[in-house]
Amino acid sequence: MRKLSHPDHLAEWKALILEERPVHAKTIAVTAGTCGRSAGALPVIEALRTEIVKRGLEKTVGLVVTGCHGYCEMEPSLIIYPEEIFYKRLEAADVPAIIGETVLKDKIVSRLVCEDPATGRPAVRPKDIPFYRKQMRLLTEANFHIDPLRIEDYILLDGYQALSRALFDMTSESVIAEVKASGLRGRGGAGFPTGLKWEFCREAHGHPKYVICNADEGDPGTYMDRSLLEGNPHSVIEGMLIGAYGIGASEGYIYVRGDNPLAVNHIGHAIERARKCGLLGENILGSEFHFDIHLVTGAGVYVCGEETSLMASIEGRKPYPRQRPPFPAQEGLWGRPTNINNVETWVNVPLILRQGSAAYAAIGTERSKGTKIFSLIGRIQNTGLVEVPMGISLREIICDIGGGVKDGKALKAVQTGGPAGGCVPASLIDLPIDYDSLVQAGSMMGSGGMVVMDETTCMVDVARYFLDFLQDESCGKCVPCRIGTRQMLEILTRITRGLGEPGDILRMEELAATMKAASLCGLGQSAANPVLSTLRYFRDEYEAHILRKTCPARVCKEIVSAVPASEEPRR
Amino acid sequence: MTPFPKSKDCEENEAAAGMDIHDILKEAGNRQRDLLAILHRIQTACGRIPAEAVPAVARHLHLSPSEVFGVLTFYKSFSLESKGEFTITVCLGTACHVRGGVEIAEAFERKLGIKAGQTTPDKRFSLETVNCLGCCAIGPFVVVNGTHYPHATAKTVEAILDAYQGAEGPA
């Protein structure tokens, strides 16, 4: 690998990689993100390696250890190219059949194939599998192909070409104009227009300027950022490079959650490789543009995902959030103009430059463009990461992609937006999902968690769970959040124990208004959302707990223990 | 991943621990922004941040010891006390909560006779909870020193304790 010092070097390198690449008749791509490994991917990979060597197939069969393919329910899984055969729930014992039958004789091993529940027929290729069929995998498709430890794999998929286009065919103003025209909004939660944010930072006075990638993904039940960092780390780096060029920043930081060691490892490795190739550092691709990225590993504090807290953490100070304004674009890291975007936002940037803002803006709804990755979890048949165009209905996500509620139970609600979000009731299942529709429904997009709840889920317990989380994570700097989350949790705990009093609901609503108005940062301002949104749609459940001392879903143990033994609690 | 990764315990070898911190500081930068990375390295090398290290770190970064102390106690990943040989981490993310993660954590608490966040008196086990490790399809989810245990049940709890109770401790 040589240092790239001219825009043409990218294409030359790609040609060279293609030329030197061994021509394999078959390539096996095994999913090995964090969850794939937890489900047992590594022994499968080891067995595949051994089997390939044992049968002397090193020259004809390639093995790629990729990141997450999104279909967590079926992991460990693999795809055999070129036929695109998807095999699910593998064990090392399946390997001889995979090699002996499929790879050598082109026979499908039917027990490893997914089934289309609608037709009862086998669904062999991802595009036949209901889970993948309605997805639009613009950001996550590369995870099917790339070995995240090989920059060459990213180059083969035209990686860093968008950067080259930005540096040599576009001015920094036109890069920002392009992102503005695409309609991209921040994927971290608030949905602020990305191009506009960049422009604020670009126009701010101060030098140097910084860009930050917020990879402190802490919302329980979300892991799309981890999956992108693990599976396709160079796309994050390329997005940051393009943003930095547009904004005029010379230094970047990636702040990654320490609880995701594989993500830390892969992005760290990618930064080093990019630096060695001259894609980070001085005179990138021979241009006048200098930019480098530092990796900072977080240390297990949820509030560090809040931007002012995150910056304090990078600076080595106690990571308390602070008042805004001034916004980071004016006074950010070390008081300099700083632009912070979330991982998924950054990964959208190379895509926008590759296909052009018009094509990008053609996807989605009027005010929410592109795709969004959701983590579909909870009481759902197909747990996993799904990438769908904005505006898709909740019904399509839950029923078509998710395969419906687990065990044929009735859908009660979908919780979106993480702890700061809210619940969308089953009656709104035809709601088209975008930033604005979710807010109207009393929830929010957030970072993209989607927790499916059925009749066995108690909504008061859910609210209590999130308040327990938020109370624990409140940093304690401001009173409304510190005391408010505590009081709210105490009231909710009383209610779930059958000790609720008439007037509790009113008390919580008053408390919620104070927390929202007076808290310093997003954590406190939105901490009451889980309560408010469940009250909006499931007030009767609160009333059942408070007035009749019953838990309709039979979840709250203290109340349930008072009911006759014939009606055993579910858990 | 190896089943029983080794971690050094400072208490067992004070002299070596002193060396470690000195070496870590020698290699690290000396600006305030280097604090987090330094704390990570000490925590990894020693399994805790020894209180004796705080003044040295503060001097190195031209900070007051109270500033360093304030930062390190803010973060959950850093600990002044040494952890047990095996750290059991129970995920309590939304998906694990819905599937009964709390019961798993409570089972460990009962069996070990400690609360989450504590270490057994024989320093064998530390019990911790974490807010989502993003393995939502295979919860309830437990990690012991980097080894993953998906679909945890009451039986898993016993199996884990049996396996590690009899296991060779780290060197």
C-alpha cells in the first residue's frame, strides 16, 4: 500500500486491488459484529477456515469476516456469493454441509434457509427474505461485503471517491450547498438540518475549527451506530473528511462509547490505516486540505452523549453539560467553533455526494429525507437493525419487516426515541414514520430505537424503567433534573407497588412541566416524556394501578401478588 | 476471546503498580485532554485507579488532585476499589428488561450475597449492571470478563458461577 498523493491514485489503487485480488469461485461473508460474536460466530468462522484448508479450497473459496448484517434474530448467519445464499442460525457443525453441499455442489442446505411465512416457501437470497425485502439499505448494504479491517474492501466499493470529488470538483461552499439541498437532518435525535449546522460553524469566527463524531450511543435498545463503526468504519471517516472540508475544520474527534470494544477497535484501526494511506494528515490526496482524527473512548456515562457534556469530556474536564447558547458552532471545543454530528449522519454524507443531492432528496417525505436505521427490538418476531426510507408506515416495519408481534400476541404500542422518546399506540400503526409525524404523535425519532410492546407489557412499568434509567444517569448539576427524576421515579414506583394515590397523575404532570422548562440539558428536559406519552395513550392503565390496585398486564409484581393464585404473574 | 483474560492487580504487587503508572505517564501527553486516556490505561493495567496514583497524574497534567479525583469518580468505568478476578456484567437494556434481565441480576445478587456494583469479600467476583450492550436479539445478556452468555436464565446463572468458581484465577 502506498501513500495516495493525487486524486487519480484512488482509481489506480482500486484497479490494482482488483488485479491482485484472488479470483474466488465463491465468497462466504460471515456476520461477526458484537452480537454475531455473542451468538457464536467465531467458532463458525474457525470451522469454515479449517474446512476450507482441509479440502484444499484456499484458491477457490474466499472467506470475509464482515460486520453486522442486521438480522440479529438469525445470527450467526452468512451469505455465499455470487448466488447470495443466506444461511441462518449456524453452528460449527453446519460447516461441512455448507462447504460440501453448497459451495462444492451448488445444493441448498434447506435447514439453514429462512422461510417466507406468507407462502411457507424457502427464501434463499436476502432479497427474497421478508425481513430484507422492504428495506432500503443505502448505508448498511456495505456491511454485507466489507471486512472492516481492510481499507481495500472499502476502496473497492468506491470508497473515498466522494471525498475526492469534494476536494477537487467542488468548493467548500458547494459541499455545504449540496448537503443543504439533500435535506439531510441529524440522525442523533433532534433532527436539525445538517447543512445549516455546517454553515453556522463555517461562518463562525475562530480558529481552528473542529468536527466531532458523536459515537457515544447510549440509548438502551439502540446499536445502529455501533454496527456502522464496526462494519464500515471508513464511511464514518470519509463523511467527517467531507464535512471538515466544507466547514474549514482541521481537526476531528470521534467520541466512542467504551462499552463497545469491537467498535473502538475497528474505528481505531481504520483511522490508522487511513493515516498511513494519506487519507488523513496533511495535503490529503495531494490537495491543500489538512485534517486528522483523534479517537476518544468514553467511560460509561450516558450524559456524555449530550453535546456540551461530550466536549467537556474530550477536554478532560468533568463532563457536566452547560447552558446553550452559545451553541457549539459558536463556542465549542476549547471555545472554538465546533460541529457535532452523530455517526449515522456522517455516514450519509459520502452517499449524498456520490449520488447527488437530488437523487438523495427523492427518497423520503417532504421534510425528512433519505433512510433511517431503526433497531427493532422487544416483543417482535424479527429482532434486528432495519434501514428503511423515511415515510414508511409503522405497519410495514412491524408486520412486513419485523414479521409481527412475537407469539401472535396483540400489538399494544411501539416505544420510539429511547428514554427521551415516547410510545406510539397500536391505533396509530399506519402512521408514516418521519421526524415530524412522530413528534405529533407525542414521541420522537431519537436515535432510532423501536421497542415493540404487546399486551403482556405494562406501560406504567415501562415508564418506571425509563425513569429509573434517567434518574441513575442524571449528572446532578441542575436541580430540576436531579430532584425531578428522583421524585418522578418514587411516584411511579409507588404506583407499581399498589401504593398510588389519587392526585399522583396530576402531581407527575406538574413535575413534568417544571423539568421540561427548567432543566439544563436534553436529558432533564425530556426526562418526563416516557411518563407524558404513556399518560396520553394509556391513562386507564395508570388509573387501574392507582384506583383499583391492579396491573392489567400482570407485570407489576407487588400488585399482582395480591391477585388470586389462579392468575399467576407472567414474570 | 479467551475465556479467562488476565488482569494485573495492583494490590498484589505495589512496586510493579508504581512502575506501571510511571510508565503510563511517561508515554502519555501532559495536557488536560490526555486525562481520560491516562485513566483508561491505569484502569486496564491495575484493574482500578489506585488513590496513590491520583497526585502523580495531577502533577503530570498540572491539575489539582481534586480535579482528577472529580473526573475519575464521575465515570462508571473507573473504580478506586480493585475489582474481583471475574467481573459479571448483566445487561439491563430495554430489550433485556422486557425479557427478564432484572431477575438475572437479582439471581446473581442472591447467589453471591452482594449488590450490583460490589465485589465478593474473597475478591473472586464483581457484579455490575450496564444499560444496554446492544445485543437485543439474544437477551437477557451476561458478560463475564469479555465472554458472552446470551439467552441467560436461572440455569445460566448457576452454570456461570460453577464454571468460574472452580476456574484458575488470573495470574
